[in-house]
Amino acid sequence: KKTENQILVIFGASGDLTARKLIPALFNLYVARQLPKNFVVLGASRSDLTDEEFRNRVVYESPYLKEKIEDLKENYIQGFADKIFYEDLGGTYDTAYDGLRKRVEGLKKDFQTSGNIIYYLSTPPTLYETIAQRLADAGMNTQNNGWKRLIVEKPFGYSLDTARKLNQGLHQFFTEPQIYRIDHYLGKETVQNLLVTRFSNSIFEPLWNRNYIHHVEITNAESVGVEKRGGYYDKSGALRDMFQNHLLQIVSLVVMEPPIGDQPEEIRNEKVKALKSLRIMKDEKTLWDNTIRAQYVASEVNGKKVKGYREEEGVDPNSTTETYAAIKFFVDNWRWEGVPFYVRTAKRMPTKVTEVVIHFKTPHHQIFKDSGVNSKDNKLIIRIQPDEGILMKFGVKVPGQGFKVERANLDFYYSSLAETYVMEAYERLLLDAMQGDATLYARADEVEAAWEFVDPILDYWKNGKDVRMYGYSAGVWGPENADELIDDLGTWRNPGA
Ligand code: BG6
């Protein structure tokens, strides 16, 4: 695909994301010669920085580029840094757009970038609409002279209502095809591979339904706590931070019907349909029975003291924000009727791992009664991260008399494709937006459908009667009570445990 000449304007450029993810992604694209010939980045934010200072910060002295640039020649790195500029928005995101417009026009002229512009919103979300409006006021959203695109970082809304308002707000100034809502999980190869596994093989899809699948389990675990983001996290929590976006995106890819083709709208239409078929939990009894929340408490991991969530900087000492969430739900459609989904996400787990487990049903008639292994152990495990790959578990005969069965693995690792360079999520997503491909970005109705499912849970956790909040020590797989959610089926699969 062709990447046209363009300018990338990053709002909130002095923030962490720019240095940690965006600039390294652009740098990788530069090294891979994927950036268009005439291309510049203009960082904009409220910090008072010169171009030089900004380049030092995000390139020359950036801890996130250190390893990447160590073996490279000075002038090569400079070639990249020279594409980066900075505009001080003068203490506010509400004014100064005249200056910004002039700067963009100047760069466009100097570097022949044409009128194509991406605006990347990486500011606090309360500013998204203001920025879109100010860009429109300054005439910077018009497409009569090159296209204009808007990439919007997460979180997209705080609830169904706020997400809707944000969509309506942005739509006043940018059309839906101009808007790219980022969810970096969609940039992960293994997440995209869910589509390929399902729809480019003939051996999985015939089994991918209620007739053969017993239940689906999705685990997302992180070993870190809230780190330095206590202030943000305490207003968010696991459900908003991970579940509404990343995990429901994964769910939509597991649940969706085959799209008619690989065009963005064809795929996104099916994802929306999938999200709309999640059974919304309405009454307190259902919510009580199917949702578990918890917080990590002060504990010791490998002899090291770890703070409890409520002791973290920026967190309210009486906080009721969850760092662990486990949700059981059903999908009301032809394919999935009666198949339970178990999805959990948490911080301060024993390890960092994300995986999808498809648990298959036991064969209708058990011939090998004393086999020792239940064929319910037929599982397809899609390892999203780390050790990206796919594992299939099935029974084989133990050599010798009788029919003893043992579990065996068919295991594929992405790393075995040694020659293939795997792009980082942000790299892939940025390149897609630069090329106008929105397949891996969330559409307005998709985000709203996800909130529609999450809203009642959030509301119940906030306002419900006697809602339980469990505690768990750092380095364990969450509260024991979470086992109750799944115990009629067995236990959670704790990867690596
Ligand atoms: C972010 C969340 O969206 O995803 C973080 O805000 C979380 O809290 C991160 O740590 C996890 O991403 P990954 O790619 O490391 O699994």
C-alpha cells in the first residue's frame, strides 16, 4: 500500500505516550523505510520547549530509543530527528490555533508534505472535543486540500453516556471515516491472527459454536501494579482500563460471524453485531452472581514488600476502584446460545500474560472409560502475549496395554517464524492510519456497544447493595472467591501456574 506524504501533529506531545510509544514506533517505521518521502512530525502541547529540546527529549536522550539507536550512525539518527518539530500551545489547548495553523503551513511548504494531516489526540480525554472544535474553527479540518484524519487515544468515554457525547461532539467537526479510535490490542499480531485462525482454516470454524465449545475463557494478567498512574487509574479501574476496550475487542473477534470480505467496514460490521449480542446483565442478582471485583492488598513478593492498592500514590485510601475484575456472561445469538464466557483482567498477578482458551466439549459417548484423562481437556489456547502462538491440547494413547490416554500438545510459536519482523502494535496502527486503513480501529458504534455491556456492571459496582470487594495478595491469581464463578465447570486456567 502507498503511504502519501503527510504531517503528523501530536497533541499532548510532552506526555509519556509520545516518548514511550509513538516516537519509537515512528523510528522503527523510519528504519524500515516505511515513512513517506516527505513527512514531518509536529509535537504540540503546553510545555515550553524548542524543537531542539523536544528532539533531545524524545530522540537523543530518550530512554525508550536508547537501545534502538546504540549501534546506528549519528547522521542516520539525525535524519530521523530532523523530521521532528515542536509547537508550544502556550499553556492551553483552547487558543493558539492560529499559530499552529501557520506552523503547519510553514512545514507543509518547507517539506512539500502536501495538505494531508493526521491529528493525534494524546491529551487528557476532556480535551478531545475542544481540540477538534478549535481545529475546525481554524479551518484545519477541511479536506479540500488534502485529507485530514483524527486519531483518538483511549479512554474513549467514561461510560456509555460520555462515549456517546464524545462521538456526537467529534462528529460535528470530523466525519466518522476521518476518525480513528485507537485500541492498541488490535495492533497486536496475535489479536489479528484470531481472524486468520478462524477464517482461513477449514478445521476450526466448523467447531466454533455451541455444538462443540463448552466454554470460553480469556485471561489478561499483569504483574505490575498501578505504577505511577494511581491518579488516573483510581478514576478508571480494571473494567474501564482493560475490559471495556481491549478485552471486549478480543471477545468480539472470538464471537463474530465470518465477514463477507476483508474490507474495514465488512469486518467492523460483524464486530459490532457480536458486541451487540452480548447479554446485558440487568438485575442485581445476575450482577451479583456473575461479576467479581477485587483490589490487591499489601503483601510480600519474593521477600519484597509490595504496597496495597489503597496505599499507592494518587489513590484514595478508601478507594473502591477494582484492580481485578472477573465477569461471566453469555452471548445471545444462534452460534453461542448457552456457552458461558469467563473473562478476567488484573494487576499484580503472578505473571504478565494474555490468552484465549477455547474449551471443547467432551465427546458424547466416552469409550475409554478408564483412560485417566478426560477428553474435556481438548483445548485451543491462543497465546496473545508473551510466547505468542497457538497451542492445541488433545489426547493420545499411552503406549502399552489397554487404552490409557495422555494429554499431548501441538504447539506453534510465532518466534519460529524467525525471518519475519513482527511490528509493534503502535507501529502497525500508525502506519495503517497513515494509509487510511481503519480496519484495526474501533468505530463509533463498536465503542458504544461495548459501553452498553459494561455500564450496568459499573453502575452496580458503584451503587449496588452490599457489593463485594475482595482483596488479594500481590503475586497470586486474584481472590479465591473468583473460583466460585467458574467452579461448576472446573477451575480457571492459570497460565504458567
Ligand atoms: C493500557 C492500560 O491500555 O494497557 C494499562 O491503560 C495496561 O493499564 C496496558 O498496563 C497493557 O498493555 P499491554 O500491551 O502491555 O498488555
